[in-house]
Amino acid sequence: MEAPRHSTNSYQYALSLEHGGVVRVALDGVAYTGGMSVVFAACLLAAEPSLERILERLSEEAEVFAQLAPRVVARERLLHRGRRSPPRFRPRIGAKSIEAALGYVEREVISEYGWAALKDNPGDLREFRQVVTVDGRQVKQPEKARLALAMNMTSEDDRERKRMLQDFEKYGMIGAAIDFSQDILLFRRQALPGYEFSLAPPRTLGANPVLVVQFLQKSKDEGARVYHGRELTRVRLQGEIWVREKDLLPMRIILQIPTKEDGEQVLHSGEIDYVASKHGLLLPTAVRYRKTEGENLLVENFAFYNQYRMFKVETEVKFTPEEVTPEPQ
């Protein structure tokens, strides 16, 4: 009699009872024969996908993002808080009093937003923006900003893309970290050998059970670029990747970048949430970034993304209807 087939977490398995009580288990086409211990071992394999399978799915999504993201634009709402200047003294009381004593610059910047590469580094996607409003004050009409962004992203000339980067720096934000939303690209197939990976205890994200992969970059030579003034430091990345248990879809990437500035230990931490889109690639819904020195908050950004559109350039720029992404979990 043909053994009934079952599936769990993308595994296919079949059980059949042989003569003498021997159990035969076929797991993804591989047969195991023995006593009940065989069944137990096979069920353990079926219950938890291998690290290899998780990384395979992660790298596949990263490759798709690299191919399709430069044809996607979105609306970004960025909430920024940055400390004005180093304190002359360090208050000894609670965090709220520290925050009040230091003084912060706060901004709300809404932009048309997308990804593109500069010619001198074609494999490195960067974030580009056409600012629409700053603290409620309109800078440009959204439709004109969206069209200008798409044209500049696809131009053969880098000058406009570099001008967009320079323009964004003029809005008075202190130490604002950028280029976090495309961090899924850190895990393209060719980059995987540069990390150490291990499985951590599973967790829950919203209503979704997730599997957690911890990672640590082996060499700081390929690590994050951290600027302090004009000084550039390379730092090894470490953090976690959360994937949905039922289909191994990447849902969250958490980064931690410890470094030193002026002799003080500083931590940069980032958290990026992704969602599957109708455009065929994972897209960010939210990015959270914090820079802290001990218990002192130096910089904090919250960025939210919506109204995704894919575009193509023929005789004119044509956009697909906007896609409203779910609220971040």
C-alpha cells in the first residue's frame, strides 16, 4: 500500500509499516528504516528546517531585491531625533532628565523614495529621496517629486543622483543614518561565506511564529562603514534574521554595530521589517535606528514606507497603481 504523504515546513515525508514492526520513513525522497526512534528523528528533521534551507531562501530574496528594487518607488515618512551637541556635564539622574538636559533636534521629513546605484559602484544600491515636506512645510509637489526621482534613478548621468544625496543632507538632521532598508542585500549568495550563522530559539512576530538565525561577520574589512566626522571605521556586523516558520520568508533583520567615538563605547542598532509585495520582491515597511552611548540616546530614526509603485521608462515614465503595505508589526 502506498504510504500517505504529509508536509510540514516545506518538507515532504511518508510513513509506512514494514514486516516485524519496522518503520520506513521517506523524508524529502530520502528513505530511513528502523524502529520508532527513526520516526522520532525524522519528525525532528521535519519540524525544524535546516539552516541551509533558511539561508537559501534568504539569498534568493536578496537576489530578487537586487534585480527589481531599482524599478520601485515609495513614500517615506522619516521621524528623526538627534542630540544637538555633546554635553558639558553628565547628569546623574534618570534617562528623561538626561534627555531634557541635552536638547534634541526633531524633524519629520516626507519624501518620494527609491534605490539606485552610482556608476563607480554599480553593485551597491543606495537610498535616494526627493523631499516633499519638512515639518509640514511643503518643498515639492508629490507627483513632481515622484517623476523626478524615477528619472534620476534611471539616468545615465550620476550628477543628479549625487545632488539628491547632497540635498537630503541640508534639512538639519544630526547624524541621521541612511541605507538601512536594503540590508537584505547583505545576504546575497556570494556574501554568505563571510558570516558565521547559528540557529537561536524561535519567537513570534505579530501572529507569525518565526525562526531566528544569529549572524556575525567574520572580517571587519567587509563590515559596516561608520563615519564620525571625517573618520571612517569598518565594523563587523552582528545581529539576527527572523524568518516566517511556515515558508521561511524573511520578515525582520536586526543589526548591531558596536564602535568607539572619542574613546566612548557607542552602539548603532537597526531593525528592518519586510513584507512580500505584489511586485514580486520583499519590500521594507519600517526601519528603526538608534545610536546610543551607554544609556544616553544620541540619534533615533523611525522610517515608515507605503504607496509602493513600480515604474518603467519608455517614451515617458509610467507607474503601476500604488500598493499599500500592511502596518509594521
